[in-house]
Amino acid sequence: MVKKAAAKSFDVLIIGGGPGGLAIGSLLARDGVKTAIIEKQSAPGGRLRSVDFHGCRVDSAIHFLVSLAGAVERTYTYKMFTELRLPFEYKTVPWPMAKITKEKPGQIEFFTMDPKLGAANFFAFFAFATGVDMDESTRTELTRIATITEDMSEQECRKVVNVSFADWLEKNTQDPMAKAVLQNMGPIIGAPIKDVNFGMVANAFGTFNRVGAPLIWYPKNGTLETAIIAPLAGYFKEHGGKIITKRAVRNVIIERGRAKGVIASDDDNSFMMEEYTAPVVICAMPLFQAVAQNIIKRSTLTKDWAETVKRAADLAIHDLSGFYLLDRDVIPRDGHGWIHMFDTDYGIPTYVGDLCLGTYTNAREVPGKQLVCGLVVGSSEANNFGIPTRMDMVRAGRRKWLAAAEKAYPGFNKAIQYEGMNLQLNFTRYAYAVSPVELDIQSPNIKGLYFAGDSIWSIGTPMSDKCFQIAFPLRERVLQYLRA
Ligand SMILES: Cc1cc2nc3c(=O)[nH]c(=O)nc-3n(C[C@H](O)[C@H](O)[C@H](O)COP(=O)(O)OP(=O)(O)OC[C@H]3O[C@@H](n4cnc5c(N)ncnc54)[C@H](O)[C@@H]3O)c2cc1C
């Protein structure tokens, strides 16, 4: 049964109240556009929500704000907060990589990117991770290729998204070592090498040379929920926006090639439907999920788009974060608070996940205890090496991560008082993964249907910063459409 209730007519309806939905919602509300966000959960925030864990309050996924910009002021998150005149105090965070061995427990070898080094960072990292120094001819060859990508703009990168990087490499380099190093760029870009295209490599590699190392930052106070989500949601509501929670959109209404609104229910399985109408619908939940759940019909996508959406869905598999409450401080708080761990016990040093102290992400911690979070490989990272995620892989990933944590900080496992695992769909990877075709923020064949969030562009800035990047041009397009 579909019920049409009063006051459910808007100019713009946004599906999903994650950072993507809140960002575009805030810009439109400021312009006086009558906007509503429909959010399935009881509160907005999406993957930037916090969770309670045995007296701690922590990001539901362990996050740092990552950007390919050289300075925080050039990130889109920062630009959005400045544009809306919302305060944003931040700290930058170093990104150390730690190599650990069985032979020397507790003796970690560290490597940290040095932005001043540019492409040379890459050579140093290669030597650290493999233990093999590059010879001069390989360095020269890699520098030559890095230079080709260095000056490509985002627009130029978009033009070559269809050119297979593997094919390009075959034609453009003879040096076997240089080829091997570049083939291993796949996981860095977010997809297996066979799926990587030249546009994405040029986008990431080129920026890498320019800025020297990815920028990692985090709010100075509070978690992402209190520092990003709460101010945006507050701004949106103060400017007349409406957040309708506990409503799951089931269907985008399309009539004669135009979006007309959405049908929502009070939970995923309910038969009680409500209709909300608007000439503009913005899908700010991951597009491939919307298609998989038939919220947007596959038949309304062009062939190219359908293929791209499927490719993104293939990459968006379960990822694992682990939460550990230790009964005492095992990891020195004044040392590295967030590290990328490489374990040498698997032949060449193998990335087993991240280890991050709750103090680093401003989590609320229980006094006298230590909160440690982990991003555990065995799931999406493994997919980059062509291995699908299965529960046994997830369990193996967890075992490897725990073994590495114990080697790095002896006594870790014994000190665990509580362990929590958070298996959630949509890890960062697809957010900067490679699409065979670059999607646009506007549907190619449905008028009034737009897209926001991190599941659209593969070129540009990675992960959650993309939500803010997309919001600026999206605002222009939506206003133009409404005026017309
Ligand atoms: C483990 C993990 C680690 C990450 N680490 C980082 C990091 O270090 N740095 C970084 O920048 N990013 C990171 N990310 C990515 C970041 O979380 C995303 O880029 C960001 O949350 C995307 O925002 P979004 O608004 O597009 O989507 P989401 O945050 O997913 O929000 C979508 C919203 O839509 C709602 N929704 C879904 N279906 C419906 C429906 N049918 N009807 C109504 N509402 C619906 C959801 O409930 C959700 O609130 C990480 C993600 C994960 C999972």
C-alpha cells in the first residue's frame, strides 16, 4: 500500500544522510532550495558514524582523512567547511609503515613518506618493503614514466580511463623491474592490475609526484561524527533542510524519463510505503547498492553505466575493522599511533593491516585501558590481489593481523579484554577504484536524477573527500535544472 501524506513534497530529495548527502544538502539548503534527506538509519552519518564499544566511543570504521592534495586547505572537506563558514580544527598525521619479523619481536623497522622527496619516495618505499634496492636504470625509467603522468589534469586523466594500464605498460617500458614495480601499483590504485586503467594511474601517480606523499589528517577534537557529521547536519537543518530518519528508500519514481520522487518504507521489509515527491532526486547512497536493490532500475542505465556500476559492486565487498580494548597500555602512546604493518613471515614483506591507537582518532577511551583499532586485511585488500572475500579469508586475515600485533608489541594478545569485529560493506577501495567508464554526477538518460557521495568518480581525490568535491559541481547542475 502506498500512502501519500501531506508535506511530503520538496524541490530536492536526497537518498542517504552520509557525508555525501549532507554536503550537497547543505549547499542546496543554503540556496533556499526545499530539500529533504531520507536516511534509513536512526541518525545521519553513514560510514562516518561512531559506535559504542565497551565504554568507548569510536569511529565505526577507522578513518583518517586522506587526500592527494599537498595541504589541508586544498582538500574539499576543508573547502566545504570554509564555504559554509563552519569551524574545522585539524591535526595532520604521519603515515608510518612498520616492518616486523618473528626473529626480533618488539623491534620494528619504520619507514615514513617524506613529501619533499616526490617520486623518490616511491623508490625508497619499494626498497623498504622488499629489501631490494633499485638499480640506476630502473630509477631512471620510473622517473621517466612518472614525468609523463606528472602534469596531467583531472580532465586529461578522464579521457584515458578506457586505456588499459597493463597494455600501456607493455608498449611503453622495456625495463622488467620498472614494469614489475608499476604492475604492483594496482593495489595502491584500488583494483587488481588487470582492471587498472591509465587515467587512474596518471591521476594518483601524477599527484603523488607533485605532492610527494598522500596527505593524512583528522579533526583536532572529537570524532568524525562530532566534528564533521554533527555540524553539517546542524547547518542543513538550520537552513530549512529536513532529515527524515528511519525511512528506507525502496524505489525512485520515474515518469516519462524524469525523476518524480521516491517511495520509502519504515524499514527494509515493511509493506507500508510512503511517497515523497520532488523534481530532483539525488542518490547519495552507493550507486551500485541502489542498483543491486532495484531502487534504481538497471534498465534505466545505459549499457556503459551498467557495466561500470557492476565493476564497482565487485570491488565493494566486506571489509573488516577490529576493535580491541586492552587492560593496560601495551603500545607506547608517545610513539607511532597509526601504522601500516608489513610482516616478513610471508616471503616478501606482506601488508597485514593497520594498527591504530584510539587516542589518535580522538575516540572516547576508558581510563586505565588502551583502545586499539585495526583495519584487517583478508578482505578488500585481498581482492586487489585477485582473491575474493570469504569468511575463512576474513578469519585468516584476523589471525595474521593479531600475530603481527603480537610480534610488534609483545603481550598484545594477552592484554585483550574485549575484541569486536565490524564487518561492513563498502570499504574505501571502491571509492577510488577504477571504472571502465567515468560516471557523471547526472544520470545519462533520466532527467532530474543525480548522484553524490563516493561511488561515482574514479578520478579526483580519494575516499570521503570525494563526497565534498562532487557536491560543488552538483549544486550548479541541480540549480540550473530547477531554474529551467
Ligand atoms: C572500514 C572503512 C574505512 C574507511 N576509511 C576511510 C579513511 O581512512 N578515509 C576516508 O576518507 N574514507 C574512509 N572510508 C570511506 C568513507 O567512509 C566514505 O568515503 C564515506 O562514508 C562515503 O560517504 P557517502 O555519503 O557517499 O556514503 P555513506 O557514508 O555510505 O552514506 C550513505 C548513507 O545512505 C544510507 N542509505 C543506504 N541505503 C539507503 C536507503 N535505501 N534509503 C535511505 N538511506 C539509505 C546509509 O544508511 C548511509 O547513512 C572508510 C570506509 C570504511 C567502511
